[in-house]
Amino acid sequence: MMKLKIGLINCLCLVLSLNLLAQNNYAVSNINPVLLENANTVIRYEKMEIDIPSISKSVLRHKVVATLLNEKSDANELTIYYNSFNRVGKIKGKIYDASGRLVRTLEKSEIKDESAVQGFSLYEDSRVTYVEVNYSDYPYTVEFEYKKTYKKTMYYPSWYIQSFNTSIENASLVVNAFNQNQLSYKADNIDLEPLIEKNGGKAKYTWNVNDKEAIKYEPHAPSRWKVLPTILLLPKTFQFGKYTGTANSWFDYGTFMYELNKDRDKLPNEMKKKVHELTATAETDREKINILYQYLQKNTRYVSVQLGIGGWQTFSAEYVSKNEYGDCKALTNFMKSMLKEIGITSYPVLIGSGKSDDLIREDFVYPRFDHVILNVPSEDYWLECTSSVNPPNYLGSRNENKRVFSFNEAGGQLLKTPDFKAEQNRKENKAVITLAASGDAHLTNEIFLSGGRQDWFRQAHFFLSEEDQKKRFMKNEAFPSFTVNEYGITLNEDKPEATEAYDIDIKRYASKGGKRLFVPLNLVNPNTYVPASTEKRIHPLHITSDSYDEDQITFNLPEGYEIESMPEPIFNLETDFGVYKVSLKVEGNQLVYSRKLKLIPGDFPAERYDDYRNFRMEIGTRDSIKLVLVKKKT
């Protein structure tokens, strides 16, 4: 009996000591106060270990312990993408309270698994496993651990060391490579070299980060890829399905992509005949390209294909011709094949979504692309082959001015997509407002839009009913209560241009006070955005706005009223960030308000942030000015 009691006491002591150890490790009170500044999350411990036993296999073991300081932290979420080339092992998770005491462990029912492209793809094997655990009392700590195995892939998992507003106590990346010449790596936004231990032909690489303070998120900072520290990893030689390639240079990577997709551009005979019939009367190559592009748009549809190597290797042109659908690779290849049939050379181009092209470097092959478009070099022509609505030679605002990768039989090279300048991203309002003495108004407006400014309207014209277009207009306009008499969108089929026109009646456009009417000069196209104020700005100022507005608003003043006060008739503001001009002209019972606003993109040192903010404040203030009318004396 005594032995049993002693055993129980020893067991209890062990449990208590383990619990005390957890408290010592994960108690929030143990965090260095410096790591709390600007932080929503503190990484207490992280270890990414990647074993690379061969060219065709790698294994990731990942453990992370993070303290959530407030509700802005998303460290309680874990998301893992996978497909037929990799699999995810058992996921473990724990929650600790502020003292470091274990609250509970992750339950199997909390782990969700579903398609990563559901509702978007006809053929798919891309899936996502995700977990979201919650605890009501901040701060608290979560621990996640999992294993992921990769086979026959061209990627190794890279290490995204730090997110915005996240500090680090202790984190490491370890790579065990079967061949010391197999691994390519690059440190981005951090001066960090690995400790390399060689053993025969093998090599172990270790990167350590300790006591790293949080990087504060700031409005108009450069993209995360230009600010946050990352270790990029890539195999120098990789196996993808039955194909082997190298990533020593962009040229070599282009050779691999060409081999992966070659001999898939052969059209069936009936399609060849169709191509020649369609272009028989065209006089220039551009005319021919436009005709075939419009044929593609009207006779095929986009369907995503995400099955194994099909995520990288195109279906043949014959397949698309027969089935009349395909993913971005297949539709691009089909368009390329039609052009080839009439002697026009074009090349597929890989492009990434979002700001991921900021990861693309001349000196390091990191092919972070997820889409394919087509380039015709002889005409400097670009085609978005998945779009059924874009005019020819227009990629959409999300794809302009991006670093992309073109490949052909001669290898690969980096290019840039066209960059639409301010005058090409244009919005012109021609409005007439007839004011009543009650403050009500009748407003007609015709708006010309081009470039990125017309993107939504083009989509709406094709995919929304007229009623839904009108509802969206009513929801988004800044006018007081109004009714719509007429609304419509028209498009230019050959250029990225659209026109929006409306006729509306507005209740209380002007506010009435005694014998006066207070009339907003610009409710038609106000720009009142002002970035948040910041103290001790850290990051450079990165401005992406590149647009041009030109407005003419004619006011028909109500009978019996005259202008009591109005802003100065001419106002000009010219800065490095843009140009803002307003003029007012009174002609009899009419006032014509003219306004021009050009916003210019650019990169500026952090100390210019307040200058930019003042520029936007001036515009917002001027766009909110009111005209004061008063009843005429009788």
C-alpha cells in the first residue's frame, strides 16, 4: 500500500512539474515587453523541419506555438493546402490560458477538410484542411503541429518568418538535404544566412530567429513581399510527374515548361479550315487576332482543371476544339494554336495573382504563378483567354504592370505586362442638376469610363440583369434619397471603354435653412478618402493610384434664388502625388462646376506620408464644399 501511495505521489509530482513547466514556457508574463510593442501575436516557438531524402520526395514537420494578445490576431487559425502530389498527416493542437496552463486539446471534429476550389472547377484535386480554435479570454496561447509529405513536385515549402504585427521569441527552419547541391535558397527582407553542416554528400541548413520585434502594418506600405522577412526555398533539380527539370535560371525553367507542354498545339482539320475562313478577309495581323479572339470568347467557356500534373500541363488544342471548354492553360494554348495556323507566333505567359509578382526576382528562380495569358510579340499584344468579355489586347486592371514569365522552345524570360497610365484609367462625368426651391433636384449624368475604371461595368453588363445593375447603382451612390427614372451601361466591344448613364430625382439634394439653400457642389464624383494618421512612420510610402477624373456639373439654379457665397472660382493644387483643379463659372441662372483630378503612383520616403495625407485631406475638403443660395429680395 505504501508503494502505491509513493507511486501516486510521484505521478502527481510529475504532472505538477509538467504543468509548471508549461506555465514557465507559455505564461504571457514571461514575454519580453519589447516583443509586445505593435504586436497582436507573439510566436513563442516555431520549428519548420524539412527532410529531403530524394529528388522526388520531401517531408515537412511543422510546430508553432503562438500567443494571441487580442482579437486582431488570427494565430488561432491553421490552413493547409494539399493535392495529389502531397498529403497531410495528423494535426495536433492545444490551447493554453494566460498563465500557460493547458485548457484543452484539439478535437478531431474541429478539423475541416474540403475542396479548395469548390464551385469554381470542374476537375479538381486541390483541397484544404483548416482549423479554427477559440478561447474567450485574451491573451491566450495556441499550439499546432502537423506533418506534410510532398512527392514529385517543383517546390519546397518556404518559410514566411513573420506577418505584420507579429513578434518572435524563438523560431527556426531546418532543411536536411540528401545532396548539398540540391537546395536553392534566398533570404528576402532579412539579413540571415544559414548554418551549414555537411556530412559526406548531404547537408543540413539551419536558420534561427530570436527576439525579433513586430513589424507594424501601415497604410500605403509596400506589399508584404517587399517588407516581411522570408526564406525562399526551391530545388535546383525537381521531378514533376514523369518530367524532370532544373531551376538554375529562368531560361532553364522555361525549357522545362516548354517540354511539359509541347506538341499540344495541333488543331483538327475542320478547325484549321474554320480559322482560315474566319480570317480570309482580314487585312492585318491585328484584325486576324481580334477575329480569332472573339471567336474564342463566343465559342468556348472557362472551366478550371486542377488534377495532378494537369494543374501545369495543358490539355491539347484538339481537346478544346472538340469540347469547347478548358482552363487558362488550355484556352491559351487553343488561341496560340489558331494563331499558329495563320502564321502568327505567340507565347504562353505565366502570371501570378495579387501582389505575388513582387516575389519574382531576376537572380532567383521562384515561379510563383497561378495563371496563364498569351503574348503576341510581333504586335505587342496581350490576350486574357479566360475572359468572355474583355476586348482584345486588354488584360484587366488586376493584371497590368506585372512581372510575368514567357516560355517557348528557346527557353524562358521575364517580361512586364502593359501599364495603363492615369489618362487611360479615365472617368468623365457630364452631369446636369436642376434644383428646385425645396432643395429637391433632377439629375442626369453620362459617365465615360476607360481602362480599369470600366472593369466592373463591363462585367455587370454581361452578368447582371438590368434590375440588378440598377440596385447596385442605388446602393453605392452617395446621393440622399432618390428614385431612378433611367439607368444603363453601354460598352465599346473593341476597346476597354464603357458608358454609364442615369436619370434620377433626388429628395433634399440641397439642405434648406430659412431663406437659404446649401448646395453640395460635388455629390456626383467626390473623393473624400484620407489615409489614417500614423506616428513614427516606418515604411516607405507606396502609392498605386493611377487614375484621371474630369467632371463637368452644370447647375440650373431655382427661380427666385441667387448665389450668396461660393468658393474662389479657380483652385489649383499640384504635387508629386497628383494634380487637383477646380473652376466655377456663373452664366445667368447656371453655374458650371469643372473639376480635374489626376492621381499619380510612386514610391516615396516615409517622411513624405504626412504630405500625401495633407494632399488627400485638401481634396476631401474641397470636394465637400457647398454653394450657398439665398432668396432674392423682392
